[in-house]
Amino acid sequence: MKIRVTKEFRFDMGHALHGYDGLCKNIHGHSYHLFVTVIGEPITDISNKKLGMVIDFGDLKEIVNREIVDKFDHSLVLNESQKEEIIKVEGSALFERYYLLPYQPTCENMIADFASRIKKHLPEDVKLFSLKMYETPTSYSEWYASDNS
């Protein structure tokens, strides 16, 4: 019997879309709302302290916080092609936490990256089923394992 388990996470992050033809080319921020769903069979071994669980919610929380939230929360995320702009202000008091990524930091690209980061750390018998990430209260992207196999 397969069961899906979902945990939600929230983090705030700034970004800018390099070369974009609208307002999002400027640094701005979002309050992201990420839903992580995994799938597996509940543990049936009565000697296991996690009997009946697909994954301990605390274990899933530790993985997602370590790989996503702790890194990106209150950070500025930019395409690595914007390195020159960062160098110009680096060392100033504007910010300390920033990441240069090898892709445009859109909601779509970030969710694909996050899926890759999370999958590597799940127990062998637990699979990432889907991610859903809201960038605004009315706009989100989704990633499904079944679409990416």
C-alpha cells in the first residue's frame, strides 16, 4: 500500500531575472510556500520505532531545511551571468547572503533544482512524488516525478 506524505515549508527570498523584459529584471522578493510530497509504504516492522510511517516528518523537515530553506531563506538569488553586478556591490553593507545559480532563478527552474537536491537525501524506499511552490498567493509551479522519469 503506497501512501503520500506532504510537508510544507515557507521562506523569503529575493531574486532578479537577468535580461528579462519586465519589472522582474529588478531585485524583488517573494514569500515562497513549498509543499514537498513523498511516496512510499508505511513501515511494518514492529521493532522499528517509526512503525506505520512512510517517513518521519522530522526527517523530511531536516532534509528540506538543510538543502533548501537554510540556504535560500533571506538570500538574494541571481543568475551567475550577473556576477559583474554582484562584484560591484560586494563588500558593501547591502547584503551578505547571495547565491549565483547556473540558471535563471524563476519559480520553474528553482523547483526543478529543489527536486534534484531533495531526491538525493531521501531514504532508499521513499521517493519524491511532487513539489508545489507558490511564488505569490496566486502563482505557483509544480514538479511531478511522473513527468520527469
